[in-house]
Amino acid sequence: NLGGVVGLETLVRAQGVTAYNGGFIYSGKNALERVDKDNKTVLALNTDAIPAELAEKFGLKHIGGISVYGDTVYAAIEDSKVWQHPVIALYDAKTLEFTGTYYELSPERHKHGVPWVAVDGERGVLYAADWNNLTGVNIYSLDTMEYLGVLNYSQKIKSVQGGECLNGTLYLGTNDMKRAVYAVDIATGTAEKLFDRIAYEYKYITNFGGEGEDLTVAEIDGEVMLCTLQIGVTFTDATLRGYVLSK
């Protein structure tokens, strides 16, 4: 357990997480927060992160998963439950202020919004898909957000809520009944379940264990760790858990 928050602070850590400069950046439905490596000390906070111009133009009201490359945060933002204007907006990673740059994705390719993004800096691309997409993820140019095709998974993956890339692998966190985490080989599309965050599946309790959200990869105390964000059963607490990938 890498720590978490309870109460109102959960509002700014309820959607996304990405590792940055030794610490983490979190997202809430309308907020961004940057914390130090202790996962407590707040270094920057934007509690009104959806730009008014985009909220007015597209009806945007929900920030989902986030990913960082260099000093830029890529945030998935949508007009929740309407799903006509999936947007990727760029923020300064240090200040968390909107840079003025955004890209509207095709609603035909994102029929159920854009709940998460993952930057693959090595390949110069960004991955994004809607929450109902079970078979693959859309690929976009990181420079222009031009659509480049689809990375198909070798098996169906349900309810993806977050992703992050490292060394040719796309890691995916889900909100399925067991909050499963997967690894996808970007070169081949081969998908492997790594583990379940919930040991048992409860047939009639769909939110048992809260909600599985975004994930990221970070180096902590010399170990490369897969860090997953989870919301508690009453949705009033958020916890970051770390799983060692390698020594």
C-alpha cells in the first residue's frame, strides 16, 4: 500500500494517476493534483481543470485517466454519458494549468467516451479507447493526434479504466468484477492477465471492492512498480497500491 486519502480529498484522486518526477499526478472528475514522492505532500493543485472554453463548446464534464510525457500531461476528457465529444487535453505537468492545446477524437471511434489514455513516447503514439471496447485500442500520433490504426488484443479485456506503457508493454487496469490487471505486448497484441485485485467474484454486488481506476509505472526505492489506483467500496477513499515488476 503506497498510501491514500479519505473524504473530500478523494475527489481529486478518483479517476487517474501517472508517475512524474519521482512523485505522482492524479486526476478527479474536474481536478488535477501533483504530489511528491511521499504521495502526501501536494506540490500543485488545479480544482477547476476542465477549461471553461471546452466545457462550453463541447459540454465536457469528466476527466478520466491521464498519462505524462516529458513535462506534458495528456488527459482524457468527455461529455459523460453523452459521448459525442471525446477530447484529449494537454496540461503543464508542473503547474497543472491547461496549455491551450486539445484534440477532439472521432465519436465514431469512441462511441462510449474516452475514459483513459496511455502515452508511448518510444513509438511517438498515444493509445485510447472507449470503456466498452473489448478487443483493442486506437492508436494516435502523439504530435498531431492523427488516427493511425488499432492495436488488437489477443483476448477480450473488459472495462478498461487506465493504461500506461513501459518497454514495449501496455499495462491495463480494469473495473471488471475482479479489477483485473493485464499486460499487452505492443508488438504482437498478446494480452496476459497479471493478477486480480479482488480475490472473489460477487455475482450480485457489482461495486464490491469499490472501483478499479487508472494505473501507472514508477520506480520506488529502486524497484520498478506497477501502481494501481482503487476507490473504496463507499467511494469516499482512494488508495494507490504498488506491485513489483522487477528488481
